[in-house]
Amino acid sequence: MQQDSIFTRYKLHHLLFWILLFAAWYYFRYQDFSSTKTALRMVSVKVIDLAILVYVTNYLLIPQLLYKKRYVTFGFVYLLLVVSFSILKMYVESRIMNRPDMISLGPDLKVRVYDNIIPHFLLVSTGAAFKIMIDHARAQKRLGDMAKEKAETELNFLKSQINPHFLFNSLNSVYFLIDKDNPEARNALHKFSEMLRYQLYECNGSKIPVEKEINYLKDYVDLQRLRGDENCLVEFNYSPDVKDFMIEPLLLIPFVENSFKHLSHFTNGHPNSVRIDIGRTKNEFLFSVVNTTERHAANDLNRIGGIGLPNVKRRLELLYPGKHRFSVQKNGDNFEVRLSLQME
């Protein structure tokens, strides 16, 4: 994945833009003022005022109001912000110039509106238009990347898919061949059949009820428990209120698979453990997996479920842009993955 440049990472291009704007503004307007000091102060007020308006509009009003379709509220707050900052700017400029008439409600009110509020509105609207166009371009690129990833996933799935009817018929035959006095084997085969059915038939859509995803994880964990010994501790905890919302199918299983793949094999009485916790807050889905691992396996931990961490992060960025938090930590013998998603 391409790394951001230093300019982009630290927003240095923003700083460069405002410095150039300040220099241009001063160059074209310094002769309008009585001294260099006054010119510098007046231009500083204009640039800082405009910068605050642009950033409040672009990074607060547009994401929180316009993109959430609260158009009337956005329009009202936007106009109020422009008018308020225009009045504040005129007040500060009147103090710098020592001219109280610049803020009075006299016969020149129309001129002050024309010279302050209208330019404010046009300049900030131009900045907002650039913000909306850039966000739209990024959204289109993200949709294209998602479509490409989905097509590649479907192609790989078709390449590896075998006839499901033959498979389920074969599993049913094996199920009845197992002795009835061996309920563990029958139960394990039944869980495997349910997991396969989930993958083949229920994961075709872009979203799936979170309850089904949890049941799938639970079946997988139960199968893994059969492979463990008495020194293997497996906990699967989930809150009953994790329900009634949708999630991307098969989003969580790579993290659970990874915990068992890299599980430690301690034999000195130190337990080998996997702990999975699933919960929610009011509007956030919380998921974590912690497993013990051996120190020499640290390099392998950069891969989750057979794919690299950058790919996992990229997938989350495509599926939940700006709506997730993801972290991976190695603390001593414990490897921990934490994921939170904003629920829709």
C-alpha cells in the first residue's frame, strides 16, 4: 500500500497554501495601509479569519451536517457562521485601524456587506466546493476498489468451489456412518456442515445479520476446542445485546483463525489460551481476540488469516471508511487484536 508523503501526512501543503495566500494578499494590498505594521496585522486577520471559516466548514459542517442530509440545518449554520465571522473580522479591523465607523450601522452598511460578507461567502463556498469534489473523487475510487476486490473474491471462490450438492450429500452419508454412540464426532460434523452451508449460501450479499456471523464463529471455536488438550483454555464471550444490525460476512473469522494458528504450545504448566470477546456500546460494535503465542513466532504475526496486515487494514478502509478502529499488539506472551465498528 502506497505510503503518504510527508507533505500529506503532516498537512504541510495546507500550511504552504496559507503562506502563499498571505504573501499574495500582502503584496497586492499593502499600499492601502498607512504602515507596514498595520498592513501585516490587517492581512493576518483576513487570512486567519478565512482559514478558520474554511476548516470549520470543511471538516465540521460538511461531514456532520451536509453529508448526513441535514441540509436546512447546514444552510442555517453556514450562513450564521459567515455573517458572525464577518462582523467579528470588521470589529477587529476597526480596532487595528482605530476607526469605529467601520463597525457602525451607518449609511455605508451596504458597502460593508458587499466588501465583507459577500466575499466571505464566495471564498468559503469555493473551499467547500473543492472539499466536496475531492471527497466525491475519493468515494468513487473507493467504490471502484471495492468492486474490483469483490470481483476478485468471487473469481477465487468460483475457482475453488466444488459441487455443493455432492458435498452435502457426502457429509450426510458420513454422518450416518458414524456410530450413534459417538455424539462428539456427529456434533462436530454437523457444525462443519453448518459452517459450510453459511459460506456457500448465506455469504453472497454485501451484509449479513451479526447474529449469523457470531453463530459461525461459535461453530468454528467449538471445532477448535476438540483439537485442544487439557492445557488449552478457550473462551468465547459475547453480549446478548449484539443483535439487530448488519455486518460484512466473514469479516471476523480471519482474526479468530489467526489466534488458533499462532497459539502457543507451552508445556511447563503455563496455559495456552484464546479469549474472544464480542460486545457493543450504544452505536459501536466491539470485537477482540487475545491468544498466547511464543516469542519466536513474532514475525508470523504480521499476517492475519494468511494475508498481510496492510491488506486487512485496506479491506477495513474500503468496507468501513472512517467508521472503524483497528489495532494489533504483542505484549509478552499475548497477541491481541482489537476492532471496533460504527453500527449502521
